[in-house]
Amino acid sequence: MAKHIRQAKLVLEDGSEYAGWSFGRARSQAGEVVFTTGMTGYPQSLTDPSFKGQILVSTYPLIGNYGVPLRPKTGEPFFDELGIPVHFESPLVQVSAFVVSEVCEEPSHFASGATLSSWLDRNNVPGIYGIDTRSLTERLREHGVMRGKILVEGSREVTLDSGNIPNPVAEVSNPETRVFSAGEGGPRIILVDCGAKANIIRCLLARGVQVIRVPWNHDLKGIDYDGLFLSNGPGDPKACGRTIAMLRRAFDYKKPIFGICLGNQIMALAAGGDTYKLPYGHRGQNQPCVEAGTGRCYITSQNHGYAVRAESLPQGWEPWFTNANDGTVEGIRSTRRPFSAVQFHPEGCPGPRDTEFLIDRFLDQVREQR
């Protein structure tokens, strides 16, 4: 750690400060400060578009011990034959900054091609270590999500509002339509990309479908498809007015629709419901969700800061899953048509994968109607 000689501090909007040391890119950065409880999977979390514009705090004390799975000579990500990143959820680091208790500078793993610090530096993302992340997480739980800024010694000063992104979905959505196919003859699924994780595409392709990825604001008129999949994404769902309007038109086609994370909130808004911001959100790999009707509890991976108001759902819609910790809505479904969505990630990577069967259930509906 001797080479990290720059002091740094995290300043929250309530005036509290946490002193530490700089790693990654030595620059100051502002953003919304959120925490995640995952013990592993930091390469996936840091590249998850749902974290766009946020300063991510890891509650696990040691991060970076297995390095970053990059090409050793070039430092570039691995891609499969379809151009999908193999070990990441997107090709780029999406977080604004990273906060950890301790960062490992000597990783030990056969797939490691770089240290966490060098990877963040290459992506122009600052980090701070030496922070009491337990105390910081407790403050965020008590006071709710706050804006903050990392100030690195010798770097340019930033304000708390300098990291604001009005509509982060527009920043992370791929602007071009693209078709992914693992073979011929499978159902055609439109993936509305509001910041789609790469593992969504992997899971769909593994089930023999053709994936047509379209931007968040795309007009579906004229596209022949069998089912619609709404992706995850960052920020306030009410900022996605064009996606909501598109989905309302898609309701009239009566073709199966499935949404995850932000897609759950967008579906609720399109149906006539309402959403609200959670005090500190659900982020991590250990959220318990109970399914209505069966009473079964599943452990889920989550990353969101907004939720659906149960009482706002109109007639013909009902809560499907409920969070066992705080009672928030974790999924909704139509009682009349094959429309459903969940707040968690059935395709969670690196896991858990307890609810991946929901993707199969959706595709069964698609095949039945087809």
C-alpha cells in the first residue's frame, strides 16, 4: 500500500467526513452514496449500469483479493463470439467512485489480469480505502441515501451536485438496435435496454431465443416479436416517460411481457400505479422475497433505489413478491394478461440464481402464445 500516498476523504451532504487514502484514479468525484452487501462479484457490480452516477460502498471488508479478469497483456475485457463481455455486466466501469475498507494490491487468482486499483485507474474512476464502512453503512441506513463527494489530495475540488445525471437511463442504454441469436427458429424477444446487464442476454440466448435489443426510447411499431423483456437500469423510473408510453402501447398487443428491476417499476407506472424512492434502497445478494400464493421465500440479488406502491396498483394487477425484511413490493403481475415483473434479478451474476426459473416461466408463456 506504500505507493498510495495521496490522502482522500469522503464528505456526505450532512457534513460528516470519513478520512482515508486514494486508489484507482486520483481525482475527486461526486455522486449519490449507496451501499451493497455482496461478499463477491465486485467486477459485475462495478460494471452494472444500474449503478450509473453513484458512489458505491462495499460493506464486505476486503475487496480486490481475486483481482480483475482482464486480458493480461492488453488490460481489455474478454468478449464472447457475439461480442458480449464475459466477466462483466457491461464493458465499462459504471460507478462514479468506489469506497472500501481495505483494498488488496496482490490478488491471487488464475484469471486475474489486473489489480482492482489499476482497472479503476484505466477507467478514470476514483476509489478510497481505509474507511470504516460499517460506520458509514450505519449512517446511510439511519439517514437514508445521501449525496457525497470524494476529495483527493491535490486534485480539483468538486461540489456535491457536480455528479448529477438528469436521466441516467439515456446515458447507459445502447443507442442502436442489435440482434443476438444462438440459432434459428426460436422465439423473438425484444429486450428494451434501459441499462441491460449482459447476463440477461446470456440467459435468454441459453434458452434458444433470438434477442432484439432496442434502446430505451425505441418505437416498437413494425417489429415482429413474440415477447417483450424490460431490463434493469439506473435512476428514477418516472424519468423514462417514453419507455412507459411505449409499454402502454405494447399492452394492447397482449403478447407476454416480463420485466426486472427498473422494468418492474416501469410496468407499474404504465399500468397506472405509482413508485417512490426508498430510504437507502436494496443492493446486494441476500434479499429475501416471498411469493404470493405459494408462500415460498427466495434469496435474491437486487440493485435499486425505488419501489412500487402496493396500494397504487389498479384493478387487474396485484403484488407478486414481497420483501420479507421491510414488506416492500418485489414484483407485480396482471391477473388478466401474461404481464409480470420482479424487482430483483433472476439472472443475478455472480448469483444467487434461485429465481432464474422465472425466465423459463416467461418463455413458456411466449411459446404457448406463439
